Amino acid sequence: MKLLPLSCVLHALSIVHAFRYDHLVEHVNSHQDQYVQALREWVSVESDSSDVSKRAELHRMMEMTADKLRAMGGNVTLVDIGEQQLPNGEMLALPKVVTAQFISDPLKTTVCVYGHVDVQPGKLEDGWATEPYNLTEINGNMHGRGTSDNKAPVLAWIHAVEAYQALNIELPVNVKFIIEGMEETGSNGLDAMVVAQRDTFLLDVDYIIISDCGWLSLRPALTYGTRGNCYFSAEIEGAKQDLHSGVYGGTVIEPMTDLIGILDTLISPSGKILIPGIREAVDPLTDEEWKTYQDIEFDMENYKNKLGVTELMYNNKVDLLAHMWRYPTVSIHGIEGAFSAPGTKTVIPAKVAAKFSIRQVPSMDPEVVKKQVTEYLEAAFARRKSPNKLKVTMMIGAKPWLANTQHVLYEAGKKAVKRVFNVEPDMIREGGTIPVARTFQDVTGKGIIMMPIGGFDDGMHSQNEKISRYNYLEGTKLFIAYLHEVSQIQKSRRPDSQHQLTLLTHVDMVGLHAFLSQSTLFVEKGAVCTRPPRMTVESSASFPAVP
Ligand SMILES: [Zn+2]
């Protein structure tokens, strides 16, 4: 008789173990008030990474995260990622990154959950209906800055692990965490940490899971792509000081007129990007993509109403979704140095700088975009024959990310969604940018999935941000189910991690340095956000108990 190797026997035994999903669900339901209380405590910390005066709170938030994971028996480290330089030259300590590990069984798959616990600014006077840092539940929606982005999803992952522990059910996979505190200002220091830990903390990781986005509708979704972001400043300088328009108007060539003139050459009224080379670089829409978009649940009228607009750039679902996710776009954000206060100041500003960005897509390279935009604007400016000076700078060059939806991770994701919600998930992309996804992909070569639990109307980055109690709890169940489904991915179907490692060891240090210098986000004045403010959607008065 032939004996099976021990690992096969153990593997078979682990499959035989029935998945006690119902017990875990019961546990989540009966502990919901504790989960809400945990969220209340986290939301009360003003961990705004863009406001340097709040840095102590941010450090405290990282400590709280570490304490929570430590209390659960995790092997926790607070990783020092150095300092950031402020515009005035001062150096300020970055919040440490929390890494944690639960069980370490070489026979099991290892997943690493990425999340962040820093938040966007939130002030009552910005138009919040409730105190932003005091979790307030109204009709099943829990309002507070950082609820949906990203504190509740991080807690849901922690509670998913905790539920297995509480019921003495062995975790089906090894679970690791990487929780950072600078995501909202460009994940300063994280790229270098990921590179540094590639052969240590990340070495045995098979898959990376990110839950830092939202659904598109009431239907649960899996996200398989994000756009990148090339953020520019175009500065035009004229006279040595601001001038009186009555005294000097008509005698000088005004920087603002030049600036508006060149900005107007970027994009046509119908949304066509006019910079040569950009549209040509985009992959054509495939029939398969068209079909995917066609099948997605998306109500155009609802979308218009939420935004408070009467017309959209495209009047069919497929075009609209395609331009939200898989085509690049130009947005003009503001003009520094321009008169913007109330009143009627008659000034000719001496120096103005426009801020605009291009959300770019997988076949576009930020370095190429930088060259295309700079040359194009310089040529447009030259045609004006202006004596003023133009300076174009790319401040952020964050790359897009795209996953293969046929990957085993997505198959497991669909099964988990089906188990918890009894529907097939929408397969969606994200118009915004989550730069760390591309970093993980480039540095580790591991499979990555984005598994959102936020609602489509959570108002991330906006006033009255919220997550519903429903999404928070069902999201926790989704993560519980997902850990099980990932454990069911047979070793034979896992991408050959050994092969990937071999590939990676051939990436020389020059390559890594090149990667780092390319992907480092240049965040000027500390407040540029690498993700767009989500649709400013008025928070709905109530969220249905069940979608
Ligand atoms: Zn986020």
C-alpha cells in the first residue's frame, strides 16, 4: 500500500473540518454593540494625517491599533518609517506602520490585510450635520469621519479574526496585517517599507487583501482595478508683484489670462482629452468588458439625482462606467494665487498656479504623461508669445492597478459574497487611486484583491461620512467567509509563488531604487490627496436594513 505524504493527509483533514459559518454569524450578531463601541472609540481619535498639528493623535491611533491586535495574541510590530519634511523645512516623525501576524502554519495559505486608520479632515463648520469625531447613529447609519474610510473595514477584519478565536475555531489561513497612518496624504514612507520587508514580513504572504473602497450600488462588489493619478501644477509668473487693474490693466500681459488660455487646451467640452498621445495610449474597450459593464447594476437617474446634476457626459451606462474607470480624464482643481475671497478686489495677480490632474489608466506611464503634458502646455504657451514665465511640475505620479478577475482570489471572493449576501457580486473598478495596490503588485508579485464593504453613498472624504450598521456587520461576516474560501484554494491552483520569488530575486537593487524613485509620491504642501473626494453625496436619511 502506498502511503500518502503527511502534508496531504493534514490537508485532507482540514477540508473535512466543517466550516462553522452559522456559529460565527451568531457570534457577530450577538457582539454587534461591542463592534460599534470599538468603532466609536476609533472615530473619536482625530487621526487626520494632513494636519500636522494632529500628529500626536495619529501616533495615538497607531498605538491603539497595535494594542488591539496585541490583546488578541497577534505578533505585533510598530515599524518606524522615518520622518517627513514639512514645507518650512522642519522634520516630523511619520506615524509608525502596524504589522501583525496571527498563527504561522507553513501548511496554510497566508493572507495579508492592508488598511489605514488615518482620516481626511472633518469639521462641523464644513457642513456636517453631526460632530465628525463623535460616532452618531441615525436610522442605521453610523456617521463620523473615517467610519467607511477606513476604520470600520479595518475593525471588521480584526473582528473577523477575533470571532474565530472566540469560538475556538482555528483560523483557516495565516493572517497578517499592515495598517498604516498616512494613506490620505499619499502613503508617505510605505513604499520603502514594503520594499524593505519584501524578503521578511511579506515573504510567506500568498495573497494581499485591500478593503479601502466602496460598492457601486446596494449590490456587493469586488474591485479589480483603480486609475492612477498624475497631478500637475502649471505656474505662470509675470510682474514682480500684484498690480492694480485700473492703473496697470491694459499695459501688461496678465499671467491669469495666459493660464486660463493654456488650461482651456487640455480637454474639450465633450470630455475629449486634447493632449496628443494620451487617448492613443488607452487600450480599446473589449466586447467582454462591454458585457461586464452592461451587466452591472447601475441606475443613471439615481446617479444624477445623488450628484444634483441634470445631465451627464454620457447618457448610457456602459460609456459612463467606462469613463469612470477605464478611460483617463482631466480635472482642473484650482488656481493658487488667484483672488478667491468674497468681494470685488481689482487685482492682477503676479503669479498664479493651476492645479490639475489626469487620472490615468493601465497602459499609460506617469513618466510619459509628464513629458506629454509638459511639452503640450509649453507649446500652447509659446503660441501666445507671452513674455511671462511658465513652469510645469508633476507633483504626484501614482500608477494605476488592474487585476485578473479570473484569478483564484476573485473566485473565492465570489463564493464568499454568495454565501453572505446570496447574490453574485458586481465586478467593478475604482475611478480613484489606491497607490499601495500597485506597489504591492510591483514589489511582491503576489495576487491582490480589493474587497470593499463600504456603501455606495458613504460619502468618503465628504461631509457626513458614514457606514451603515448593516454593511459593518455583514462586512465582518464577509471577511469571515472569505478567510474560509481562501483556505479552500488548493495549493495546486495557487500561482507558483516559488517562481514569483525567483523572478523577484532577479530584480536588482538598481531596479528597486528606480521603482522607488518612480513611485514615490511628491506631495507638496502636505495636503494634496491622492484620491479624489468621493462624489459629494448627501447622506441618505436612512439605509435599508437589507438591500
Ligand atoms: Zn481609504
